[in-house]
Amino acid sequence: MSCYHWELEALLKGLMLKQVDEREKLAEMAINLRYTMNAKKIQVNKLFNKKKEEQNVLDQFKRKNIDGTKNKLAQKVQQVNGYFKNRFKSKESENSEE
């Protein structure tokens, strides 16, 4: 397999970041083990709170707003569009009555 220099650097960077993640997991396991060994009464929620973790995952993939707008500027633009849409409809209805 041949690859460019930047591809090789990206692969090496990814492998090094993977090692950092593994070390982080090992450190977390060590802290959990220390808590488990020294606690008089172990509370599972202190080690792993499943509801909180699931809620974090759901929040990451949940839409920010019900109508699908992602930021305040888009909401304001939709609000202005709605205002002018209603305004022009009322003028058209006045002209058609005459």
C-alpha cells in the first residue's frame, strides 16, 4: 500500500489519539476501582449513570427546535417572512373587494 506523506501523518496521528483515548479509559477504570475498593457502601450511579449517559446521547441527536431552525437568525428570518406574508395577503384581499 502506498500513500502520501500527509496520509501517513494522518494515520499516525489517529493511532496516537487512539492510544490517548485508551489511556483515558484506563485512568477512569483505575479511579472506579479505587472508589470500589475504598467505599463502605458502593453506589452504582457514582460509577456509571446509565440514564444520564443515554440522555446525553439523545440530546446530541435531538433537533434544537421543533420547526427545524437551528439558530436564532433563521428564526427571526422566518418570523419576518410570516409578517410580510400576512401583510401582503390582507392588501390583496382589499384590492379584490373593490
